[in-house]
Amino acid sequence: MENLRISGERLWASLMEMAKIGATPKGGVNRQALTDLDRQSRELFTEWCEAAGCSVSVDAMGNMFARRPGRDNDLPPVMTGSHLDTQPTGGKFDGAYGVMAGLEVIRTLNDLAIETEAPVEVAVWTNEEGCRFAPSMVGSGVFAGKFTLEEIYAATDPDGRTFGEELEGIGYKGELPAGGRPVGAFFEVHIEQGPVLEREDKTVGVVRGAQGLRWYDITVRGRESHAGTTPMESRKDALAAAAEMIAAAESIAVSRPPHTVVTVGMVEVRPNSRNTIPGEVYFTIDLRHPEEESLADTGERLAATMKAIAERRGVVLDFEEIVHARAVGFDPQCVAAVRAAAERAGYSHMDVISGAGHDACYMAGIAPTAMVFIPCADGISHNEIESATPEDAEAGCNVLLHAILDRAGTAS
Amino acid sequence: MENLRISGERLWASLMEMAKIGATPKGGVNRQALTDLDRQSRELFTEWCEAAGCSVSVDAMGNMFARRPGRDNDLPPVMTGSHLDTQPTGGKFDGAYGVMAGLEVIRTLNDLAIETEAPVEVAVWTNEEGCRFAPSMVGSGVFAGKFTLEEIYAATDPDGRTFGEELEGIGYKGELPAGGRPVGAFFEVHIEQGPVLEREDKTVGVVRGAQGLRWYDITVRGRESHAGTTPMESRKDALAAAAEMIAAAESIAVSRPPHTVVTVGMVEVRPNSRNTIPGEVYFTIDLRHPEEESLADTGERLAATMKAIAERRGVVLDFEEIVHARAVGFDPQCVAAVRAAAERAGYSHMDVISGAGHDACYMAGIAPTAMVFIPCADGISHNEIESATPEDAEAGCNVLLHAILDRAGTAS
């Protein structure tokens, strides 16, 4: 059993075939949730799964489950999967790799006629990306009880169409209730979307959990005035104050290694005129850390530092937390199963913390969960040039196979 | 002659009447260049000037000249004036005060039947603001030979209409050539548009010149990446680099008192997304100083500092100077005439340097020129709440009267 290997070639061929649906001229994929392209990708997935002997069911969120029966079908299934939707300028691997890897595991079990104790299911979660309909990860989120069906159905895209209408429109509003059934374990394999594995020259990331996240909205109000006629000492320059705050946010993050990351991604200056001293600046902070305590502590330090800068400069500060997603720790046994699988297969590996959110983060709330990462070139994702190697894709899938076998058990 | 005074009441009434054309609900004026409102203000001006016995001519730029003959009409005229166009959310005083003050001088000379040696002209310069058609100060600029008629005619507004068409459209493309005739002296009275006179509690600013100005466009290119998955040490954050540069620009200005002013007024972040590390940031610098040497030196220091920051951070810097308006020193004799007039009238006064550009800055290139400033509330201009007092408006106009008499001479 320990020498079992999936077919890297077949996995890669399936990935490349799936990437044709919504392919962009620059080599990426634009296959946003609940579009006709999303429907096409679901149909291809169904066709492949049925050919592999699975039954495919769809729940009220459009989540799909391809099921391979086990010896004891009363056991909760061991589940794997990810998503098929992409960003508008997404790549071939984000999401699709995790789904295709699940399918490849099933094909491999079929090839070798291995019967598992528990059934194995490959899930396709609806609208992981959240770019057309916010928020993200709603398929797994509803399944895990984090959102209600009603609130998600009511979400609208930029053209005003609702999620519920569009889900029905592509024919994937299923009969099954979304969630409410036991899952034995959940594994998700994904590209890292960061540079650590590549930098450390490791093939497999054993994902121990996901960072917590806090989002802040900051507004600095000074006094708009003429750039030529207002002496430096008479200014209340909202942008000069914001620049000092943005520099301080970076320094705070750097002073708390190794896991603290702080990003100011968005800035709006008003009136944003070359010869007017800015009267108001809005900017955002994205703060992440694997531990809740550190997250809270850094958040307080950011707030206090910005308050001090604002007071010293005589500008008005509005510092508001708008999102707090708690840090997630994955199941130690599932994590150990992943680590052991990588170890046995002889892949170089390291423990990592996911910087991004994944469907697995919600699944961790209702089932023992872990993730497997593989490197992606330059850590780039959500980009048409997103890239991973066939060898790494194969390695991640082999680790997934053995982690699933570990949790599902073999009947023979 | 020394006790001559203009009528502050009549001046104020004319100012308030003119401010009705394009009046905004917030108490300001929106009377942009070459609009129908601009036409209305020109017609009112013409009506008043003709009633005061002046002939009004219009040149090919739409510049208007109300002429009161002197004893010797072969002498070049002593000219005063400013502009009647405003910013979209402009005030009642910027420009209009200088024109109405010129008219009030003529009315006063008429009341007292004073004949000047040289003729006196009140100029209305077309499109000083430059907000509808860039650049600014083109009426005086063409008159002084800084621009050609053709290039200015070709300028377009945001709707694609050309300056030439619109000037013709309001009926003010005149027959006279723009410029090319001698001017004996030029005086412009204006609100300060800055806080210095108010802060120093002075009624009159004797303007010795105008600051030089350098405008820079700066682009910082880093590497766009995921806010959650990119460790601090792997980042090339274009915004963190720009924030450090913006803070440094302010420090450099503060370290070079009293006249150096540096403003970053505009920032554009790309992709400007909350959870993406910015890959590119564009920002502007507006640097001003009354002396060219200091301006050049500060410009070099800004460039060197930003280059060092970019190199240390491994981001790419593009630092480009796009405008260099040289510092202007006004004519010492005209400046002395202004100072003496303020002195004799018993007004508190101080020498100042104009922070903003004015039509007088171009006129200084072809005629002995000076300016008179009066305070404006909180130094605020280009704003509907722009405000000045009747007493200060009267004082500035009295100074203007005596400076004009000094240069035009009296025939009696």
C-alpha cells in the first residue's frame, strides 16, 4: 500500500483540459462563479467522475460531491476537493488543482481496485473566490454553517443579478440540503500562493493551520489648502500623516517576526490634486498572524501608533476594524497524516501556515481537516502567469492519496 | 493728492454684484473660462467701464482692456487688472477683486477729475484658472509671449471642445493682436490665498516676487503579491516605499525653512486592492521656493533621497520633472511704489512672496510689475468659503490707486 502512486501524467492532462474552459490569451483562466463557463467546468467534472464510477450529487448551494462508495457506507465520507471558479485574471491551478487531484485519487483507487472502509468524496465548492459575488468561500461556508442559504442567495453581482437566480440559471441549485451531514475528514491540496516553499526548496507544505486576519479602514482628516501659499508649519496635511502611518505599519510588522504580515493595499486621497494639500486620506490595513493573541496585540499597537501620530500632527483619525477572521488550527491527526505521507514518499517537506483563506478553513469547523501545499512559481497566484510544475502537482496528489487512505482505511 | 481715497463701499457693491454671476448655493462662484457665465461677467464689466467713460477693446485671446486716456496717449499705459474666471468651486474674490479694484481706481479718478500723464488700462485676462482648459494664465501668457495663440486655441476641455471654438462661441475672439505692445507698468491686487498676512496681522502684502515652482511625477514599481502569503522580508511593496518617500519629502521641506514648501497632492496605487501588496504607486511633488538656486538644490536632494530609498528597497524609481516655472522677482521701483503707498496710507504692511502663480508673473517678463496682497480668512482660496473683509479690500484698492498714480504721473 505504501508504494501506491497516482498518475502524474493523467492528473496534468486533466488539469490542462479543465484550463481550456475560460482560457485567456495570456495563459490564465477567467471562469468566474455561476457563469456559463462555471457550468461547463461542472459538466466536464461530472462526466469524468461518472466515467470513474462515482455518483455525483448537488446541494442547494451548488456544491457538488462525487462519491466513491466504501466498504461501510454508513461511515461518514473522507472528503477532499476545492473549487473550479477563478478570479477574472486567474491561473490554471488555484482551486482546479485540488479538484483534479481528488479525481486522480479516485481514478488511482479504481486502477488498483482498492476498496476503502469509508466512502471517499470529491467536493467542488461553489464560489470560493468571491470576486463576482462577495464574500468568498460561501459554498463551504454554508455547508459548515457559517452563512445561511438565504443571505448568500441574496448577494448580487456588479450587474445586480442575485446569486440565487444565477445559481438556478446555470442549473446547479440542487435538491440536497447544504451541509448538516457528518464528514469523516477533509483534505484540500492547493498551490501555496506564496514564496516560502520555493525559497526553502521544499516540495510539500504540511499546512498546520491558517492565519487569522483583521481588516481595518482608516481615515485621516486634515485641512485642504493651497500647495504654494501654505507654509509647512501651518499645514494639516492628511497625506503626510497617512504616509507616516503607512511606514509605521510596515515597521511594526517587521519588528514582530516571523509570522506577522501587515499590508496597506488601498489608498484614496482627496481631493487628489497636484497643487492642493490633501484634506483627507482613506487607507486599508490587512493584518494576519497564525495566533489570535498576537493578532490582537499587533492590532492594538497599530491603533495606538496611528493615534499618537494623528495627535502629534493635529489631524483627525478614524480607525475602524471591519473584519476579524479567527486563526484556524487544523486537526493534529490529519496534519500528522499529511506529514507522514510526505515523509514516506520521500518528498522534502516543511510545516507551513496558510496565508490565504481556503474552503478547508470553514471545513475545519465541522470535520478533522488538513491541507497539502505545493510550490508555485515566484509565489504568484490570482494572476494569469500562475504556474506549478507537473512534478510538484504529482507529489501533492500522492501525499493526498496517502492521507486519504490513512483516514478512510482500506478494506482489504 | 496723497489723501485721495477710493470708495470702499462702491468697490464692495461691485464685487458682490459680479459674484452673482455663477453664484453657488454655498456662497461661492462657479464661473469657468469661456462659459456663458464668463460671457455675462465680461458684459457687465464692459457696461460698467463704458459708463465710466472707458473704451473697451478685446484681443485675439479674449483679453479685455478698458482704457482711460491720459494727457499723453503716446505713452505706454499703466495697466492693472486680473481675471474674472473662477475654479468650479471658487470664491468671490480670487481674480474678480483685482478687476473690480482697477475699475474702482478709474471711477475714483473720474470723481476727482484727475488726469494722468499716461493712460490707465484695466485688463481682464482670459482663463487664468486653467481648470477647464489647461494650462493656467494663458491670457497674460500669450500677451507676454510665453505661449502662441495657436497652441492655446487647440487646447480642449474635458468634453473635447477647443479653446478657440469656445472663445469664438462666447463672442470674445477679438480683432486686436494679443500682446506686442508696450506696457508702462503692471499692478495686480489680489487676495493672498495664504495665511501669512492674517497670522502676522498685516493689512497689506507688498509682493516682491513669486516663488519658483518645480513639479515632479514619481512612479515606484515593486512587485504585486498576495497580502496573506508573502512574508515581510520577501516583499517589494511599492506603497511602503512611496510612503517612506512622501514622509522624506516633508522632512526635507521642514529642514529648509522658511520658504521651502513641498507638497505631495496626488497618489495613485495599483492595483489598489485591500489584500494585494501594491505593485506600482504614482505620486506627484509640488516644490516651491522664491529663489532658483534653493529650488534646484532641494529638487536634487529630493531626487537623491528617493533614489536611495528605492535602491535600499529594491524597487524601481522613475523620477521626472514635468514643469519648471522660474521664480519671478518683481520690479524694485514698482514694489517700492506699492510699499510707499501702503506706508503713506498708514496701513500695516509687510513684504511677501507670492506662493501662487498670477497673471502678474507673466506680465513681469514684459513690463515693470508688482502686486498688492490683502488677507483672506484662514488663508483659504479656491474654495466657496473664500472670504475677505470690506476694509481690507478698500485698503488694497487705495494702495493700488497710489501705485498707479506714482507710475502714471499726474498731469495737473
